[in-house]
Amino acid sequence: MTLREAVALIGIDENPLGCGFAIAALLRTAVHGEPSTFEDECASLVKASEHFDLKTGDGIRKWLADLGRVPDIDVPDSFWLFIVNADSEESDEPASAD
């Protein structure tokens, strides 16, 4: 599944912020070689919001367009599962007392 297909499944107009999280998670995981954390994705969304309106489907479409051909690269299911499974593991961890 491509990033563009994933965003369409999430609902680009119905849930643009959810789409933003998917974009950030895919990009950060690909760059770092390990699953992105919620905090990392939030940081990416803050930075992206300086350039795109992430509250609208049109803003998400502009972000996707700015990524060139990346949104249309077929991403293996194993990579998507890598991201999803890490996210569920992260939410199961107890909060630290720091």
C-alpha cells in the first residue's frame, strides 16, 4: 500500500490530522530505520504546520504533493506493520515518573 492509499483509507477530508500522523510516522520511520514515537510525530506535525494547514484535506494534499513521488511508492505491508505494532507497544508501556 502506498502512503497516498493509506491517507485515502484514513480519510483525507474526514480526518486530516490522522493523515498527518500517518505521513509523519512513515517519513520518520523510513529515515531513522526504527518506528517513530508519538512525540516524534508530534514534533514533525508542528514543523509541517509551519508550511501546510494540517486541519484540512487540502493542506494534507499540499503536503503530499510537496513530497514528490514518495506518496506513490509501494510500501511493503511488513513496514506498515512495523509502524503499527510499535505504536501499540508504546501505548502499553507504563508512564515514567520523570
